Amino acid sequence: QYVTVEIAPNTEITVQRGNQTFVYKLDGSETPGPPGGETKSRMRWENGALVVTWTREFFAGRELGYQTSTGRDVYTLSGSTLTVERSTTNARGKGGAQTVRSVYSKS
């Protein structure tokens, strides 16, 4: 499945995944989506990086009830290298926060 991203300078990012379109404001206001439970995110520019903070609430069954996960994604671009650092806290709060760093190079 292809993803298309359009950026309106300093105002919003539009992401199209298949037949779904999501518009994210870059002013730090709350935006619903993407799908995966009830997800709300905020985007803003911070020191030249795009910072996305998000909260996802979902129903995990009768025994576990509603669960909440939180995260922070930081996207930085240097030349043709994109670095994405994602920090998440799982729904049950066990194990603390986890951080994964991915580096992509355009060939």
C-alpha cells in the first residue's frame, strides 16, 4: 500500500494511505487519527524536527478493559537521510518507555 505525503509550508501535512486521507495541523492542535483505536495526535516543528505526540485508547477485552498507549515520534531530515526516533509507553505501563531509532537513506 502506497503512502503519499504533501506538506503545506508550516501549516499542515496531508497523508493519503490507500483511500484514506488524514490532515494534520502543524500548530500543535489535537487531530484525530490515524486508525488503530481512538488515536489523537499533535504535530509541531521543534528545532528543525517534526515532533508528533500521540495517545491511543482502545478496548482490550472484558478482562483488561480500556487501555491507553502514548508516544512521541521525532522526524529529522539531514540531506538525503531521514531519522525517525519513536518513544512509546505500552498500554499496561509495564516495562517503561521504549525508544526505537530508524535511519533511512534516499538512494
